[in-house]
Amino acid sequence: MLKVEKLSKKYPANDKYSAKGISFTVPAGKVVGLVGSNGAGKSTIIKSLIGVLPFSEGTITVCGYDINNEPEQAKKHIGYVPDDHSVYDKLTGREYINYMGSLYGATKEQKEYAVGELAKLFDIEYALDNQIASYSHGMKQKICILGALVHRPSLWVLDEPMVGLDPQTMALLVKYIKEYADENHAVLFSSHSLETVAKACDIVLFIRHGQLVKKVDLSRTKNVNLEKMFMEINEVDNV
């Protein structure tokens, strides 16, 4: 579903690369987690692959479409949940979901499923006709999730999706992420919660200073201590 090859990104005001030579894949049916300390380059990678951050080195393809050369086709296959729950506050929740569905070419049935079954699952159906400006942080996060899923994307990308969610919703989201991947979709998300990563992911990618320094296949490795791994990878920075 997603293939990243030798991605490198350097911001104009920075001499160092924010991402350097990054290569990985997210196949259908798998959940892949990006792990790293603040400033490691996770958000740079994510924003590059969803097509909002330009890059000149390397290639990224989504369902076979190059994100630079065929951006419209590639983006149609992506559902993105940002870390700042960016939404249109003036719209109601229902209007927002239908608007996102229209942008991505969702069918009538897909829109109805999002405002029906999905809204009920994430316990937000009671607020769908309220203006998003009145929502709490957690509710805005939920409506972002529904907006990203309305067109049933092949690749679901989440950047720190647990921020602002209560423990019950966090557990629900982890469960749904795994179920969504089991339906032959690909899921990529970044998180500072190693416990969440351990529960949800099949594969974990450790990012440090813009580079992929370690890949762990949790389905093949038993009793992995991600916290210990994280500390060992980053211990040089803490000296």
C-alpha cells in the first residue's frame, strides 16, 4: 500500500536533514508504528507521505501512485488524522464528515456508515448536529478520525492519535486500528505511547535524528521491551 524509498528532507533554514535516507513499506493488513523522541523526524516523514510537505530526494508511492507525480490519485487512497485535530469549527460534525466524504469521492453508503455506525462506535452520534466549535478536544479528535475514514482509505495515517482521548476511547481506537488492518487496509501511526504501539502494531520503526535506526517485527519477536529499546537507542542524547 505504502512504499517509501530513500526519502530525505532538509528545511531551508536548517543545515541538517530532518529525514535522511528513509526507506520502509506498509503492506496491506499490517499496522506500522513510528517511534522516536521529539524532533526525531516522525512528523516530517508523515507530512511528506501524505503530500503536504514537498521533498526532492527519494520517492513515495501509495497504492502504486507517486505522491509527487500523481498527487491527486495517491491522496484519494489516504485517510489522515493530524496531531492537532485540524477541523472546520464552523461546520457541524455531520457537515464535516459529509464534506470530507465529498472531497474523497465517498459513496452515499460510505457517508451514511460514517455518520451512523462509526459515530455510534466512537460515541459521538449525539453531537453530530452541533457545531464543532463547541466540541471538547477529545470530541474533535473523534470527528477527525471519522472524517479520515469516511471514504474507507487503503492507507490510514495517524499522527499522535491518542492525544486528548480518554482511556476507554484509546482502547477502542487501538482495537479498531487492528480490525481495520485486518480488512486488508494498511495503517501507519506515530505515537509517544510505547504501550499503545506494543498493543496495536505489527512492526515498529525507531526514528532517531531523521534516520531509521531500527525495525522490529513484533509478530516474529516475543517479549519485546519497547521502552528499554527506546532508551538504549536514545541514551547518547541524554548523556
